[in-house]
Amino acid sequence: MAFEAQIASARSKDVHWTFRTTEVRSIALGALRTLKRETETGLIDNLRREITGEVLSDFLQLARSALDEGTEDGKNVSAVLTAAAFEDLIRRMGGSFCGIQTRDKLHKIVVALKTSGVLVGAQFGTIQAQLQFRNDALHADWAKIDAIAVKTVMLLVQELLLKHFS
């Protein structure tokens, strides 16, 4: 918005057109240099991670609300939302921290995250254990899912979001 206001101000000045053009050029070059610096220092990547964290947090809030209904349908809806957030988070972590841009199997991404040192200690085993939850939830195998499993994965996703995407 400030950029547009600066350009409009430069264009509205009652001076020879070459002076206006020079000022507009200078403003545009300044904006491009700033963008380049922000990209080089990782600000754009940080912003992308923060937005991802907010969106996935919204998924978790919706999942929590559905689970709080205390019904079987609510549990199922919550399981699907939580599983989707879980998978998306793992894939985004693979992209951000391991450079994985392809649609690899989820367990391969988890191994890559461990190998690169992103997942440490018990996190690796805990995440691996939840891969089956993801499969059960996204394939509507409701008999294998209970509210405690949903809450467990919710907490895991929340922990990873706080650590890597906030």
C-alpha cells in the first residue's frame, strides 16, 4: 500500500515528466531491493511457515470443536481433520527442512526428517506410530479410531506447529 501511495504521489507532482519518471523508477528499484533482501534473509519463508501454522491451527480448532460434540460423527469428523493436518504438516516439514518437493510416501518423509535432525528423540517414534492413525482416518476405518487417538495426534500436531511453524 505504501508503494502505491509513493508512486501516486510521484506521478501527481507538477514537474517535468523526466523528473516524475526518475522518482517512480527510484521508488520501484527501492521496493525491489527490499524484496530481494527479505528473500535472502528468509523473511518470505518465515512468513510462509507462520501462515501455514495458522491455517493448520484452524484445522485443529475445528477438529477440537467436532470432538467436543461427544458424538461418533463428531469423533469421525475430528479424526479426518486431524489426520489431514498431520499429513500436511509432515509434508510441509519435509519440503521446508529436507527439500522434499515430490509426493513421497509419508514414512519416507518422516525418516528424512529424522536423518536431517529435525525430528529428535521420541518424536520420530511417536510420529511413525501415528501414520496408521492417518491411514485409518483418511480411509474411514472408524472402528480403529477412538477419541483418545484423535486427541493424541492433535497434541502432536500442535507441538510440531509450535516448534516449527510459529
